[in-house]
Amino acid sequence: MKVLYRLKDAGHQAFLVGGGVRDLLLGRRPKDFDIATDARPEQVRALFSNSRLIGRRFRLAHIRFGREIIEVATFRGTSPAEDGDQKQVLHASGRIIADNVYGTIEEDALRRDFTVNALYYNIADYSIWVFADGLADLESRQLRLIGDPGRRYTEDPVRMLRAARFAAKLDFVLHPDAVAPIPAMASLLDDVPSARLFDEFLKMFQSGHALSSYRHLREFGLFRHLFPDTDCWLDDPACAADAAMIESALENTDQRIAAGKPVTPMFLFGVFLWRAVRLRTEQLLAESDDFSHMQALIAATAEISTRQAQRIALPRRFGFPMRDMLQLQPRFATRKGRRAMNLLGHRRFRAAYDLMLLRASSGEVDQELADFWTDIQEQPETEQRNRFGLTGRRRRSAKHRRRSGSPD
């Protein structure tokens, strides 16, 4: 409200726009609030000392209030221009790679992706400005692209992922015209920067609708361009249990988010890649006698995760913990000795344990083994040591120290 009124009082048009308006009309709590205005980015920056300008493809102002950020965008134009800092640059494929072209609110509405996002709340008279029949589509729970779908996907291939995500998040039906070009154009995602695809991954799989997003991605033929080492076996009837394991992991993620529990992208990455890592480990062991099982697993994890990073960039703060989680899996098979007990204290134990439970649900791991590691976490330390076979060893060690004169 502060941003809207300050822009209005400075003589500018100021609208709450897009997802915030859409979600409020649907009775949902908006994830964030975006503002569209006729003020140029530099004018917004001059009005708000707590703002900064960002963006290469299109310049935006981020206005910070504590931990909250309000994004303010200047109305975008529809005609390419070369006027000062205004310019539109197209890739040879037709993809827009720079887009600082400013225009009117009518032009801005036509530049938006879906009709249900072309809704503007006007602070001046408390009215909602509707473009491209967005309100009718909202009431019929339909996702329809503004303009020619083929051209819009060419301009920005990520719109195909947004189509799947909004269909999942809002439980809307994607219009047939928006679905039709996707199978033939899905390969355009291969040229999208991997860092941008990681941002889209978070929105699809860490926002409470992971399972539905996954199913839409599979339905539209998009998932194979995000996780090719996973998608290649999903339709094999012999792999039905592994496919069900993935859906269980996604469902559990949605349940954790609904309960307000933390989630991390490294876990789902590990779930998606586990079968590929396991098979590559077996191949390495079959090809060479020089590898121990752990060495083969480490090599396979590095190879598969490196290849996956070419599609979706997983930051190191998630990538290395994911590798730890996968490489801990063989250690669950050992239930005796200090190494087994030390596994309980490993900083990646909980994530590795959750993955092991999923493997048990798919039949890859004995349920009795999963039950052992579930039960032992509830035991006091003395009972844990006993079940790991460490009680007697501890007494002998103490006796040996006393005989040798070592201090207790």
C-alpha cells in the first residue's frame, strides 16, 4: 500500500497486478505482490531509498521492507524500440533475451503470458481492470495464453513450465490451444540457462504442489528436458516400483510444506537421480575390478550429478549434501560396530534415512532393515550401543586403559 500510494501521489499510475490479484479473487493467500506502473525504473528508484534496480532482460525495481520485497515493473511495450535505455534484443531462435521496451497498460497486458494474470487492481478508484477476458477464464478455471501460443513459447520457453506449474497450483485446465505446441517445442528448454531452470524447479517442487507439477510435466513431455536420466526409464513397466517411489517422495514433500516443515531441493534431486546413480554404479563394477563398491558409487554420483547440472544448476550448498545422502545408502546395510553407530550422528543421516525408507517402500531395501533403523532412533544411547554390539567392547577398552596406566 505504501508503494502504490507513493507512486500515485507522485503523479504516476500504480496497479497491483498479476498473481496477487488472481489469487485474491480465488480466495487464496498471495505468495507475493507485484506492482505495475508508468514510472520508469529510475523514477521508482528516486522515490524509494529502500529500492534497487535489478534485471538484464527487463529492468525492475525491488523495494525492500524488512524481509519483504515488493517488485515494481514499468509497463512493457509491444513494439521494439531503440530509444536511450529502451531496446529489445531477439535471439536467432526468436527468444527474447533483452526487453527494456516501455509502453502503456494496454500494451503491458498483452505482454503477459496468461489471461488470468492480465488483471490490474487500480489504487486510484479501487477498480479491477480486466484484459483479454481474464476474469471469464478465472471463473471457468481455464489457463489460456495471450496471443499465439507457438510464438509466446518461442519468445520464452519457460512459459511451458509456467503452464504446467499454474495448472498444478491453481487446479486449472490448460486450454487445448496452449497444450498443442508443447510436444514439438519442449526441446527449446534445452537452451534455457540452467540457473534459471533451478529457480523454476523451486517454484514447481517446493511450493506445495510438487506431485501435481510432476504429473503435468510428464503429461506435456517436459520432464525429460529437466531430468533426462530419470525420464528415460519412467515408462518401463519393470521400473513401476521406482516410479512409485518418486511419487511418494513428491507427496511427502507436499505434506511437509502443508504442515509448515522445512524442505530442501537436494532431497528431491537425490530421489530423481538415485536409480541412474545405482545403475551406473553397477556398470562401473562390471567394467572394472579396480573399483570397490563405495568407489564406484562415488564416481557414479559425481558423473550423474555433473551431467544433471547441465540441465538444472544445483548450487553447491545443495549439490554436495545430495551426494552425501546418496553415498550413505550402502552404510545402512551394516548394523554392527562403531561405524554403524556413527551413522546415526552423521549430519546427513536424516535425509539419507528418509531416502532409505522410500527405497524400502519400493522393495529395493528389506523392510526389516528399515524397521531396525527406525526403531533404534527411539532407543536410549545405552540400548543403541547394545544393539550395535558395542557394550562389551567398551568395557574391554576401559580395562585395557587401566592396565596400561592410561588416564581415564
